[in-house]
Amino acid sequence: MTSRTTPGLTRFNTSDEAAATAELHEVCSSSAWGSKVLAQRPYADADSLFAASDAAMAELTTADLEEAMAGHPPIGRPKPGDPTSAREQRGMAGASEELKAELLELNLAYQEKFGHVFLICATGATAEFMLGQIKVRIENEAEQEREIVRAELAKINRIRLTRLVEEAAE
């Protein structure tokens, strides 16, 4: 990524703890992840923030991962009025009704098997790609799937942190 300090990173580094915590919660709803990332402020550059995020994600327990996943709507059903989930799931916009129905059915089966929503870094992904991924991943064992979810969350967090550090100071 970038090694320069940006206005958004400066704002994040200097904002009070409550404001920074709220920003991190918008990135990832795991309070353990947020606490770990917050504790390492200030960050010299975006790469340092990304490394801290990745390290915090690697340390999350199963319960922490469940908390993080709870902040994500199912693929194909972004939260109404939430521009982040709508932007991230843009690849579903042109999907046929048949594909959406199949994805919904698989989402429900996945959720029944694993106890949480199917989580994938949807940014830039087509509906067909996501459908293919859920078909493959629903066959995984729980432990294997948990580690895939951890990696997908890490990708999502990096994308969201990039937006945070690139936003102009208010």
C-alpha cells in the first residue's frame, strides 16, 4: 500500500478514544480487534495500521470472529441505508433473480451448517463468483471455514481501513 501519512490517518491518530473506537467499529465489529488496533496508535503510516489490523485479526478467538461476522449482512441482502454494505456488494446488482434465489438458498444452508452468515470479501466480486465460492466453501469443515472467514475479514478490514486513512480530515 502506501507508506505516507494521510489526512485520514492523522485524524484517526489524533481523535479521542471514543471517536477512534467508533471508526474502528465501522471497519470491524469485533471489540477485541478494535481494542488491539486502538492500543497501538499513533501509526506512522498506513502500512503500520494494516500490519496491526492483520496481527489483531490473527489473534481473534472463535467468539471474537463471531462478533466480527455479526456486523456483516448476508450476501445479496445489504443493510438498508448502509452505503458500505451496498458498495461492497455492488457485484450482486446485475444478478438474475434465479441466481439471487440460489444464493439465498445456499446462504441459509451455509448459516445452518456453520451458525453464521457466509462471509466473503465481496468488493469487486461478481455474483457468479460469490455463488461459486459458497458452493465450494459449504463443503468445508468448521475449522477450515473459520480460517477462511478470518482471511476474508482481514481483506475486508484492509479495504475499509484504506477508505478510513484516505478520507480527508473533516
